[in-house]
Amino acid sequence: MDKKAMTIDLNSQILLDKAEKEGVETMYDRAQGFKNQCGFGLKGICCRNCGMGPCRITPKTPRGICGADEHTIVGRNFARMVAAGTAAHSDHARDIAHTMALSSRDGNYTIKDEVKLINLAKEWDVETEGRDIYDIAHEVADVALMEFGKPHGVARLLKRAPKQRQELWNKLGIEPRAIDREIATIMHSTHIGCTGDIDSLMQMSMRTALADGWVGSMIGTIFSDILFGTPTVRNSEANLGVLEENKVNIILHGHEPSLSEMIVLASEDPELVELAKSVGADGINLAGMCCTGNEVIMRHGVRTAGDFHQQELALVTGAVEAMIVDVQCIFPALPRVADCYHTKFITTSPKAKIAGSTYMEFKEEDAFNIAKDIVRSAVLNFPNRDKSKVLIPEHKASSTVGYSTEAIVGQLDRVVNSQIDPAGTVKPLADCLKSGVLRGAVGVVGCNNAKGVSNLAHTTVMKELIKNDIIVVTTGCGASAAGKFGLLNKDAKKYAGKGLATVCELVDIPPVLHLGSCVDCSRILEVVGETAKYLGMDSSDLPVAGVAPEWMSEKAVAIGTYVVATGIDVYLGIMPPVGGSERAVEILTKEMEDMVGAKFIVEEDPVKLAHKIIEGIEKKRVHFEALVEEKMLQPAEA
Ligand code: XCC
Ligand code: SF4
């Protein structure tokens, strides 16, 4: 396949040509070398969990040396993906909680959303009366940190779910206890000679995934909002066209906002802006990538340079002074690309050192000074830029972002109630769903995957859904794709069906709402949970769904699994490595529905995928509308 046909992004295509001419290897070259991927790996039937392996399941060798069959092997591999994904999101959250424990009135990190902190303190029985806000913050941080390893009880945040859901989790034995404990249990149970029962492995996977969505990720989101501010609606832009010819370009790539927030501050520091001018630049231009990009666009409007598949291409522009990374989704290939230009590739986390990078360790204790050092080194690199190698492709799209749960609720309320209710309710959203003006709501989330064409499935699915009056919420690289293709623009309502277009017009929102980074999928759980509670229903009763059209990371497997365990169907555009076990497929795509009221659906053709989602939503509506009617006939409870 022509390399340029592997992406629909015009900027990417232009830069692929440039990379080719300059002899720079990218992911697109390497993907071509992997056309025939290992069939055992694809089906999930290769086990190397002990030194007797690897054992691969074939008709001649239907069991591993220990006797594990294909179901056990697939189940163990799947559970380990969930555990890894949960570990990644939750370890990120743990760092944010530690950062909050360090917060102080005159320090690097302060409390930005006191109301959210106080509400959480009350929810967690932390004394608030007459106490200093920082004392409260430190105690709340300690309580959160205990959620990772507490010896007794189940996770506190589960109480935020609809009552029926909590009871179901309890009945099924999938209420997560402590986050680390669930991850450790999976690692233990998938060790040779432990669990040999796929049903049990899937049950453990759901419990651990719930520890991601309802605990780790949720802590990540809430604490980031408290420390850095709950996102509010603002305008920005996306795609590589946001890089600037005459400025020091710095790309923020990775995940944790504790670093990126400080870089944002440092880039505005008058001393560094002056320094940039003294080396001949017009100023400092920050741009985000992957989920760090989502964090900083949501809270500061920092423009998005691109998504997961554009990380190397961003450097191929030859216009990037520094790429600063922390953890997750960072290609180890980047130092080699950076070497072809003047770009400094700066790693900052002891959790993600990369050979060939410049390592400048980030420590929260000295955050601002370190951030300034990092920005300074980027600025001083500007004179090394080789102008003959610079090509900034022009495409970019404008977007409106910042839709935290509070922002969505507030925006809707403003239209329905003449008086703005600061607490707000999800009533308007529930009403739109009940009346059918909105047929449903779908979360389109996740990565880019080299198995498909970059951005094709995301944009196809989003456009089809909004055309059919289904409002889309998005996070992660799905959100970046939406931004790049203009779907986060209020004008995109022209692609929407009549019902959705009317809502967009009245409420003044785009048809696709950017909710943040991947840990912010917890915002989706929140909106769905609150709407269900408002209607007296369970999340599985609502016409909602989750889609990961181009997923690739283990984090996405954890997300998909917790969304299903929450009672929301999940559609995947890429087959997960479970096809080698009929039982695994049966459980994931059928039996889970009987257990938790939702299942996985896989469809690799983007158009067909979109239509399956629409059909699924309409099917849900039949049930939902019957339930609404039933509730209307019931006498109101006293
Ligand atoms: Fe990574 Fe979060 Fe996937 Fe994008 S969407 S490729 S996980 S950056 Ni989370
Ligand atoms: Fe083979 Fe069993 Fe060891 Fe896996 S655990 S590598 S199936 S012997």
C-alpha cells in the first residue's frame, strides 16, 4: 500500500513525502514491514508466562506444556492487558494525588477548584468546617492514596454509580477493592499454575477494569480539576499547522498534567519570552500531542499539534525546538527522528526513560524551576534550526473545547432555565433523550492504530453518528482527530441531523464535545451515571454506547472493559487478540450482556461500524422509551 494512503490527514501526507526525501523512517515505514503479523499473537493463543514456553496453540498442540488450553491462554493474556492499562491510568492518578499532597498556598501547586475539593471531602467524610483549604487538600490526598492499597473494603467512588449498578457489581463480586490489589491479583492469578478458568479470568478483568474507570481514572480527573481547574469552554485549533515559522515551537507529549501545567506557566515567564526574542524568535509557541495535548487544550486552549500517529511527523517539520514528554504513548523511535533535525527530545520521567533522549528529570518539589530549565533549553535551541529543512504544512481547524461535566450541565441549564443554577442538573439532557430529539449519546474514544488508515474510522463514525442525531462526546486521540477535521467546531452542526442541529443551535455547542484526555473517560461515566440516576434508571437502560474505532493501547482495553462492566455497549473497530478462543468471544460478545447488561461488538469496516452503533442505539431506545412510559404511569414516590 502507498504509505500516503495509510492516513487521511493531509498534513501527514505532505510530511510523509518530506520524510521519504530526507531518508527519515517513520511508523508508516515500519508498519509496512509488519504486513504479515504473527497469527498466534493476533489470536491471543501464544503464552510465555513461564520458562517452559512459549507455547503456541495449534491443532497438533492444543494445549501448552502445563496443559493450559486456548481459553485459559487467551483469558490470561486479556486479563494482563486490562491490568497493564489499569496500572498506567492509575499510576498517573497516584502521581496527581501526590502532587495534591504537596500543594500549598505559596508553592508551585495551588488549589484551583475549592468547591470540587470541598464536595469530595464531604463525600469522603473528611472534616471541612473551620479548616484551612490546604489541610483539607492534604487529608483528601491521603484518603485517595489509600484507595490504591487499603487493606479492607471496596473502592469509595463506586458509590457515585447508580444504586442498581452498585448492587449488581456486589452480586457479581466485581466491586474493586484497592487498585493495586486488583492489578496484583491479576498478575498473580495469571502466573503459571493459577487460574485455569476463563470465566473467572473475565470476571477478574471486569473487577480490575472497574478499578481503572471508577477509581484510578476518576481520581486522576477529579484531582487534576481541583489542582489545575475544572475545564471551561474555550476556543482553540488543531493539527500541525499550529506550529509557527517565527516562534520557538515546543511540543508537549505524554499524559500527566503536573508537568505540562508548569511548562505552560514557564512558557509565559517574561524572562523566557525575552530570551526567545534575544535569540531571534517572535516568542514561544506551545502545542500539545496525545493526552497531554488534551489536558492543556481543555484548561488553557493550548493548540493541539496532532495525535498519536503524528508524533514523528511533528519533528519532520524541522520546526520543533523541543519535544517534551513524560509517560505513555511515546514512540521509542523519537530520538532517531529528532537526530535528523535540530530538535531536542527531552524525557522527564524515571518511569519512561528513552535511550538517545536528553533526560531532564521532573520533580514536583521543584516543578517551576525545572520547567523553566526545560523551556530555556528549547529556546536556546532556536538558533540551531536549519531553515532549509523547515516545512510547516498549513492545515489546521478551529475548535471549541473544554466540556467538563460541569461545563456541559451549565451550558444546557443556561438554555432551559433563565436563572443559572450553579449546581445544575442533567434534566435538559435527559429530556432531549426522552423526547428523542437526541436519539442517543455515544463516546468515541481512543487511539490511532496502524492496522487501519489513520483517522479514517474516527471521522467516519463521528460524522455518521451526528448525521443520525446522536450526540458525540470524545476523549484521547479521538478528540484530536475530531479537532483536526473540524468536528469540534460549532459549524459542524451542518453535518448533524435535524434534532441534534437544533440542540446545537439552542445550546450553542458543537455536535462533538471534547471531554479531555483518556483518564477523562471518567467524565463520561459521570454524565451517564448522573443521567441514569436522575431518571431512576441504571446506566444499561440508556440509549448510550462507547466506541473505540482505532484503539491500540492496553489502556483502551481497560477502558472498554470498564465501560461494558458499567452496562454500556462498546464497539471496537479493531479486533482484540481473543479470536483464538471461542469461549472468550462468546463471553465478551454475548454472555457479558446477561451479566452486566452490555457487551463488546467488533466491526472493522468504519461505515458498517457506524451503522451497527446506530442500530444498537435504536434498539436501546425501544427499551428506554418503554421504561420512561412505565415510570410516568407509576405514582410519584412520596
Ligand atoms: Fe495514547 Fe492517551 Fe491512545 Fe492516544 S488515545 S494513543 S492511549 S494518547 Ni488515550
Ligand atoms: Fe506454556 Fe503453560 Fe508455561 Fe504458558 S504457562 S508458557 S502454556 S507451560
